[in-house]
Amino acid sequence: MTNENGRFGIHGGQYVPEILMNAVNELEEAYNHFKNDPDFNAELNTLLNEYAGRPSRLYYAEKMTKDLGGAKIYLKREDLNHTGAHKINNVLGQALLAKKMGKTRLIAETGAGQHGVASATAAALMGMECVVFMGEEDTIRQALNVYRMRLMGATVVPVTSGTATLKDAVSEAMREWTNRIEDTHYCLGSVMGPHPFPTIVRDFQAVISKEIKQQILEKEGRLPDAVLACVGGGSNAIGAFYHFIEDEGVRLIGCEAAGRGIDTFETAATVNTGKLGIFHGMKSYFCQDEYGQIAPVYSISAGLDYPGVGPEHAYLHDIGRAEYVPVTDEEAVCAFEYLAKTEGIIPAIESAHAVAHAMKLAPTMGKDQIIVINLSGRGDKDCAAIARYRGEDIHE
Amino acid sequence: MSKIRNAFTNGKAFLSFLTCGDPDLETTAAAVRAAAANGADLIELGIPFSDPTAEGPVMQEASLRALKNGVTTDRVFDFVRELRTDVTIPLVFMTYANVVFSYGAERFIAACHETGIDGLIVPDLPFEEKDEFLPLCHKYDVDLISDVTLNSAGRVPMIAKEAEGFLYVMANGGGKRTFEETCTVLAETMKTVREYTDIPCAVEYDYTSPEQAETIAGLADGVIAASALVHLTAGQGSAAPASVGEYVRIHKNAVK
């Protein structure tokens, strides 16, 4: 779907400082070389299967289905991957690629900490140095993940510039890459940033929809009517959508973090409230003011608390192939609690945004219809924050 | 011919960067006039952006202070109009792609022309993406300034060949180098540049003395003082213009 200049329609591109151009070109060249290399792919598949635990299950949520009384609901259990989220798919791919490129050091940004944990994991496994940039506010919201990263030998750098959240962590990681390109690979965690990142990350996450397609055909003998996933930068969503893009009958629904509501300033719903802009290496939609200053977005979910969206999502929105709906903090928290009580599965608060929209959508659909929710991560990391949201002061 | 060339007709050029509105536009105006009076050959006016990814924390803090004080693109254009009542040296903007894009690229670049801005530096617009603004810059006679870094090996010829106004040579970043190493790589880079263009070249480098500034200038056509002046402004606030003038006088004398 990517065209030659790394564009998705008008979106994407390579809007980075000159000092990074040789680095992104080197990465593109290496990726083009290895992506069809049988040895590279065999090695990656072994890692995904033996280490990360793929394929992940496609679980029929029977109690939830009966309770909602409409479409049949399946959960794609990315939460059961090693490290507890879909992030590992991309990280194993990029770390292996970096190693083949002769890099000895991984740097990464992280919001909720899942991508940071995955990066620290891959670095430990492959004997690489790892430095993770994390907004200071997020290091507080996700203290447990900070500890997990350190436990695996990574250095976590709290970012205090700007709003001290995910966007600032991305900026800081880009700056660090600028200062040290020779031995360092920037392991970007989402389908964003300059080309070739949106394509590389998409390709490594596309295993999700590849598996869903096989699994649903085995179980139901047909494709689903809708695939739902939460969208921050959009890596789990593009992974869950990718192999269905060609299947026009499958609705693709991205669930954005509306925070306290899209009619407030405390939101991170980029497609719903943002406008076209150029930032973090790409042309896409961004939450920004009338002069193009990037907005200080808000969501209860540190992983969705980002003012932009990946360029391929922007394109899928433009052509009407995917829909992007807002889901508020309150709706996501209710879904978090609902899935825990109904199915005994605690979803990541990010993934709970997709569950929340499924709870609205399923009852409006027929019993012969099928929804797949990409459960991108598990929610252990969020329990303390959700308890606090509900007024319970628990400490880990 | 581009008016920017005038900046390079008085010995080695001394270019000064100032963030518009840090701490307020009145101070910036006084600093621009002080720099011009003390020999600055060209001023780069930074339009603040919330997330200046190509620069370090000092520059970001300056931008955020300016934004907090209510500086907007419209106010910066008014500010330039006022400056142009008496400031005659070349002025260029330095700002990020989204500031230009969100204002409406044509509206922005037309306003540059109308207010007397001679060039535009966009650090997150590399050679591959310059067509985003280049046709409009040609239409309104504003030079879109290209940059090379000391890590641009292999890319220098294509960038140099099409450079307009002056070539911005970024000698900071790209790994730790001693001053001597920087000078060696800079000299090599300049040698390549000279094979492809005779356009003036100015070097941004965080030199630590007037002597270093002189050495750097000797390898090109001028030097750019950026973070040093932002540091001065950050430390002294509205008292900064006098120090900016003094700084420019000392360094222009050293390099020229």
C-alpha cells in the first residue's frame, strides 16, 4: 500500500531534519533487503512462535456475546503474547533487523510502557544495550513497567520537556538518534514517524490480521463483519486491519481515546478532532491549535495519549475504508471492568476502548454477524490507575 | 539576485539567531536592533513551535516561553513589519513545517514577501520534501534555505547543487567530535560543497570562544550564533539586548 516516496495518499513522507536522512535511508535499504530474505523471516518466525508465543488465540467470548445479545464476539488475544501486548511483534522484527544492520544499541520511546518493556525484552534477548525514553508523567502512571524495563537491563530516561508524555518521549528519542546514529537503531513503537517506519511497523504487526483471517475461517468458515481496535499511533489497529483492507465487506473500526469527550480540550481523538499537519516526520492528522502548535492531549490511557495518528490510518479515513470513533475515559473504564467480570479477562485500558465500542455496536447487529476485537494488551499495568479513577487509593 | 547575498559582502558573515517573543516581542525587537547595530549581517528569527524536534532543550524552552507569552504567527508578521521600518539587513525565518503548513503555505510565504522576510529555514523539511514549499517560495521570491550536516556524506552534491540564498551548514550533532575533528570534517564537507556551488555557506556550531568562531568562519563564509544567543536571552530576559549587542560586536570582530 505504500507508494515509492513512503506516502499513503497525501499522508506520510519523511519530514525529518537533514541529520537523520542518512539513517532513515539506511534503514529503508536494509529493510528492503531483509523483508524478503528467507533466513531473516525464518529467524523472525522462530522468535515469534517459540519466544513470544504466537500464534495468539482467537477466543470466542460466549458470555459477552450472550450478555450483549447481538453479534458474535471474538477476542484476538494479543494480551497473551510474551510481555503482555502486541508490541513484541514489531520489536522482535526491528531488533533482529537492527542486529543484521550491525547496530548494538536500541533506543525507544514509550507511553504506557508496553513498547518500552518489549524493547527492553528484545534487547536483553539479543544482547543489545537499550535506552527507553518515557514521559515523566507516564513513569509515574506506569511505575511497574519502569521497574520491568530496568529489571531487564534497560535504562529508562524520564522526559521532562514539553508535556512530559508520549509525544515528548518521541521527540527526545529522535534527538538522541540524531546524536548517535552509528551504533544505534531507533526502535519506533507505532505506525508513525518518517518513512520507512509506518511501513516497517505495519508489516511486522500484520501478523495479527493474517492470523485472525485464518482462525476465523477455521472457526466460522467466513470473514468477520467488523474488526475493532484501539488507535493511538495505530500499530495494533493497522496490524488487525491490514489483511482485511482488500475485503470490502469487513468494517474496520478504529477506537480513539476521547478522554473527557471530543467536545472538550481534554481529548486525544486525533481523527475526530485534529486537522492535517506535519509533525514527527509525517504528514497526517494532528491535534493542534490554529497556528499549528501541537495540542497537549489527554487520555486516561498513556498508550493512546498521542496528538497524531499514523499516516496509513489517515489515508484509510480519507478513502472511507476505515471508521474512527471516539471512546471516552468513562466508557473505557466501564469496559475494562465489564470484560474482567464477564469473561475473566483484564484488558489493557487502551484495548478497553475497543471493547467499549463493541459493547455499543454488538447489540445493534444480528446474531449471525461477527465482531473481532483486537485485545492488544493485558491490563495488570492499569489496575492501580483504574482503582484510583474509581476513588480507591491502592498502592503497588 | 537574492538580498541574502548582501550578508556575505562584509568579510566573513556573522549570523544571529533569536527566538521571536522570548521573553516578549519588545525585547526581541531591541535585541535585533542591537545585533544589527553591532555588525550582525543577517538575523534568523525563530517562530516558536511547541515541539522543535531538531533542537535541544534550550531552544525548546525558549519556544515554550514565547508561546506562553502569547506569540503567534500573526503577531510575528506584525513584529517584522515594525522591524522593517528601520532594520535593513537580511532577515530570514526559522520555523517548523507545521507552522508554515497550518497557516496556509501560500498565505505564509506571501506574508514573508510582503513583510520583508528574505528566506525561510525549515529544519524538518529535508531535500526530499522541499517541494512542499519550494514552488511557493519561488513564486514569492523568498529563498528556501537548504542545509547540510557533517553526517550528510553522499547527499551533499544534490543539496548543494540546488541550494538557494545561502547554504546552512550544521556542524553540531551527529555524534561527539572534538573541535579539531569538527574542523577536519567541516573542511572536507566544504570541499565537496565547493565542487557543486559557489553559494555562500554559513556554519552553525556551538563554539566556545571568539577564536573558535574565527577558525570556523575561516573554513566557510560565515558563522551562525544560535544557542549562545538563546542562552543569553534565557538568562537575562528583558535586559538581554545590550548583552546580545556586545556578544555580536565581539564575535563579528573576531570572524570578519
